[in-house]
Amino acid sequence: MIAPERVERIALRVLQVGLPVVFLTPLIYIGETTFPFVVGKVWSFRLLVDLLLPFYVLLVAVAPRYRPRKEPLLIAVGAYMGVLLISAAFGVDPWRSLWSNHERMTGVVAMLHYAAFFLMAATVYRTRREWRMVLLASLGASAIMTVLALWERGHTGFMANTSGRPWATLGNTIYLANYLLFHLYFIAILVVRKSLPPSVRVLLVVLGIAEGIVLLFTQTRGTLLAIIVTGLALLSWLAVREKRYRKTGISLLLAAIIALGVLYANRTHPAVLGIPGFGRLLTTTLSEGGGLRTRFIAWEIALEGFKEKPVVGWGPENFYYVFNAHYNPESYRFGQYETWFDRPHNTLLDVLATTGAVGAAAYLALFVAAFWTLERKIRAGETPKWEGILTGGMLIAYVLQNLTVFDSHTSYLYFFLLLAMIAARPLPEAAPGRALGGAALGAVGAVSAAVGITLAVWLAAVPYQANRYGLLGTSALRLYGDLAQGMAWYDRAIALPTQHRVDLRADGAREVLTAAASSPGTDAGRAALDWAVRRVEENRAGRKDVYDALLLGQIYITRMGFDPTAAQRARTVLEEAQALSPKRQQVTFALVQLALLEGRAADAVALLEASLADEERVRDVHWNLAIAYQAAGNAAGAARAVTRARELGYPWTRGDDLVAAIQIYQQAGQPASALPLAEGLVQAFPKAGNARMLLAEVLFGMGEYERARSEAERARQLDPTLNEAVVLFLSRIP
């Protein structure tokens, strides 16, 4: 039997060495997974935490002084985890609350892992020297991240990034900015401590400069604004509260205000616009379209969701349902991508909507407890005043940044690390409680090891395999159009006992529908669509989701050519989708498609006119209305709808759309309106004889006979099969 003292030493050493390994998880990129920037990081973090937990259990079993004490911050973290579980249990989709989806992977189970990481770090790192080594380990990983970001800056396409704004291995410039913000804080407190050799401090300053430059390159307005506001707040505090440094604080505050004022006054000057980050920040306006307006819409929806379920909310990770239920049709003005929000891009509003007033109170209690602990440690002399001020500033900057973004694995990791650093207290000489030994210790060790290994396999290894199979299925369908192989890979993925079967079923059904849409009536196409129906119905058996109903409706529409019951089934599920998200244009478009296929053009027109009553400025609705008017025989109405779609900037990216728009104008007797579109069609397809022929028809309608004759002759040269049509056309020209 191993002596308890040895068990303590081994467990403590494993934890102290093993916990910093999690700082490598932000660097993980696994290209053979569906979301290479996300899933590998979360799986590896869960794996490490689950494998380290048995050692933590052994440590607190044999050494009572390492057991958590009733500190406010530990209580606050525990209370917040409890509220998340309660909210998940009473939410609209408990499974999604627990596991999130495989794009985010930040559900309650993930939060429990971050809480476990917090507890272990706050327990095993007690001295300032130990925490210094922890921060240096993280800064070592951040140096690698910084080098990757600088390399990416000069090599477009590295890490699949063509935006010009680096994201390194994090896949999002906002995530990288948040990551660097934490590490700039780590550098600041290590330099202020002056406990490191001068050479190391110089290296840290150099790293800080490099990370600051990369942060500016990300051009993340929320992070930059958070740094500015926090800096001004700290300087104001210095000027008001610290008599010794009052003059310095006032001078620096005035200098900062003047510099910001000069930059803002000259915000349109090329020199200012050329400053990375600042140019984008200073030219931001509240009326700016796209990103800002869609976020305002999401914030409004979050407040509506809170009003509907104010106590414990809709459940963690369930803002997706809030957004669909209160969908604002204005979102479609900025593209389809802006119509499927699963986060309101504001952490406080997300917490409020998904966990209600109880969850919001518990979340705010984390910060109250953190500030209270900081104040107490400063008064007790455990934390130097300057370090406490910088730590408080980091908490403020984190909150300010999260007013415009949402948390990811990386930000959660470092937020809970920061809380652990605040919560850590000197180790007591003795603590109440009895140490385990003998058979009891062996039983605890065996059980905790079994649980840890089981969790590691179930939460990391198996999901990785399933995700990999899903990606292989997608590749088979997209790259090779192999329906049988694609479904086989997805079947293997779904058969595994993973937490994200819902996502795999939905992904597989969507990919199969796309691949089978070109040949739905073949035996292979029918079998594939049957498979897709089964998979979506399996999802619908456990939840009511507008996406599932919309996807199933689209599958049934595709089956209408060979399935006499498909139309009625499509109508039923699409009406269910409309009930779940009454103003969503995608559902309207599917219902319109169904109506036109059934010859109910008047119903299609009515649906689209009702959608325009909700939001008139959506160009896609006007274009679809033009098609519906044309089918209904209303040529003038169709032409008006095309004109309005053009005014709103409808992107004529498909040749078929351009041809249809030209024909609508021709039928309405408006060839002059059709001319720019016909000329655009020729420019897009300069070697297409049919495009030249259509332009000739438009010119003929305008009375420009010579140009019409020339275009017709050119059409015949490009495509000799048009000879007969050209001869007939030329005979009509006076």
C-alpha cells in the first residue's frame, strides 16, 4: 500500500504539471473534423480535465488542507453551475443545453469542465511563484500563437484565412483578440511584479509589443474599445484615488483624451484610416449596416425572450430558439447568414435570455465575488495593490468586450483561469476533516480513475471518431456525388454513442438532399431522399425546431416528382415551421415554391405580399414575387417587382435569373429596362450565343435594328445551331 504522503506528492505533482498542458489546446487545429478550429480544442480540453480529475480526488482525499474552503468565489462558481443545470432542465431543449452543437461545444457539460479546471487550479497553485510559472507557461503558448498570426498576416490563405485579419489557429479574429487581451494582462502583472530576471522581463515586453501589434491587426473593435475604456477608467482612478501618482495620472489621462480626440477629428484622413484597428473603430457608426444592425436586432430579440421566460430562461445554448420565435424579418436584408443567430453577440443578454433573472444574478455574482476577493486580498497584503488594480481592470475589459461578442473555448478557459488566480489563497497548515487511507483510499482511487477514463473516452475519443466519419460522408457527397458511400459514412457516425447525433443527422440529411436533388427520381435518388426523411424525423421526435421542419419540407418538395403524398406532407411540415418562426422568409420561399409547383400562383403571390408587409426592403422577396406574378399572368406587377429588387441591389449571379428577369421586362413591354440586364448577361457569358440572341431581341424591341442585327449575327458565329433562329429573327428587321 502506498503511503498517503506519497499519494499526496504524486497527485500534486501530476496536477501542477498537467494543468498547464491545457494552454496548448487553443493551438490545436484538426483538419479532418467538421469544424477544425473548434472541436479539437474542446475535446482535448475535456480529455485533459477528465484524466486529471482522479488525481484531484486522490489529493483532497489524502490531504484535507487541499479541500475547497467556503470562499465567496468558489461558492459563486458552484452556484452558477447549479443555476445552469436548473435552467437546462426547465429549458426548451435540455439536450442542446447540456451539449450545445458541434460548432460551439460550449454547453453545460463544457461549463462544468471549466469549473473543474477552476477548482483544480485554485487548489494546487497557492504561491505567487507557482502562479508565475503557470502564467509563463501560458505565455509560451501565446508566443507560438503570435508567430502563427504574424506569419498568417503575410501569407494569405494560411489557416484557410483570406480576410487579411489574422486569426491563427482560433478561426475567428474576435477569438484571437480576446486571447491576446488576456496574455497582455499576464505580461503586465509579471513585469510589474519585478520578481523575474531583467532579461526575462525584456523578453516579456518584446512579446507584449508583438501581441499588441497582432491585436491591432485583428481590427476587433470590441476588444480595442474595451482596452481604451478600461485604460481611461484606471487612469481616472489613479488621478482621483492615488495622491502619490495623482499628477502622473492626470497628465496621462489628459494626454490619452487629447490623442483620442485628435484621432477622431481626423478619422477620415488616410493616415488615421491606415492605423490597424483604430481606422475601423473610429469610422464605426450606429447606423452602419450589416454587422452592427444585425447585432442590435439580436439584442432586441434577447430582451423579448427574457420577457417571455424571465425566471430561468429558455435554457443555456438555446438562444437559437429565442431568435427563431421572435425572428425579425429585417435580418434578411443583410443576407441569409445573418438570419440564423445562435448567440446575441452580447454575453450579458445571452445569459439573461437563456438563464433568466436567476442566471443573470448568478453570473454577475461571479464578478462581485471576484472583486470582493481582490479587495480582501489587497487589504490582507496577499496581493500587491498594483496587481489587484490590473486584475480588476482585466475583469472590466472582459465584461466590456463581451458586450459585443460571445464566449468561446479560449475565452472561457482564460476567464476561469483568472478566477482561479483570484481565488487562490495560501495553503493552511491544517484543515478540518479526516484523511482517507487504506481500503477507502484505494476504492476512491479506483472509482475516480474509472470515471475519469470513461468520461475521457465518451466525451472526447468517441465524438472525434463520429465527427470524422461525418466529414468523410460530406466529402463523399460533395466531391464525388456518391450517395451510397456518403450515407454509409453518416450511418457509421450516427451509430456511435455521441452527444451530437442531432447535428450529424441534420448535416447528413442536408448534404444528401443537395446531392440527390439533380436526380431525385432515380432508384438511388429515391433511396437517398428516404434516408434523409428518416434522419430528420428522428430529430423531430425529440425537439421542435424550425430548421428541421424547413429541411424536411424541402426534401418532400424534391420528392414531388414521384411521390403523390409529398406535396401534402411538405405543406404540413412547412406550416409547422412557420408556426415556430412566423416571419422567417426561408419558410415563406419554400411555401411559395410548393404553391408554384402545384399551380397555385395566387397563393404564392399572397404569401410574398404578406412577407413584404413585414419587411419591404428584402430584395430576395421582391425577386420571388416577380416570379410569382409572372406565373399568375401579371406582367406589369412582375416588372415592378424586378425593378424594386434591382433598386435594393439584388445580386444577379445566376444566368437563369438574369434570363428570367429579362423575359419579365420583355413580357411587360419594357425593353429599355431589360437592356442593362441583357448587356450584363453578355458580359457574364461572352461566348454564349443564346445570351447574344436575347440581347438582340431586347434591342429589336427598342427599335435599335442595326445593333440587333449585329448581335444576332454574332450569336450565329458563336453557336451555329442558332442559324435558323437568326434567319427568322433577321427577317423581322425592317
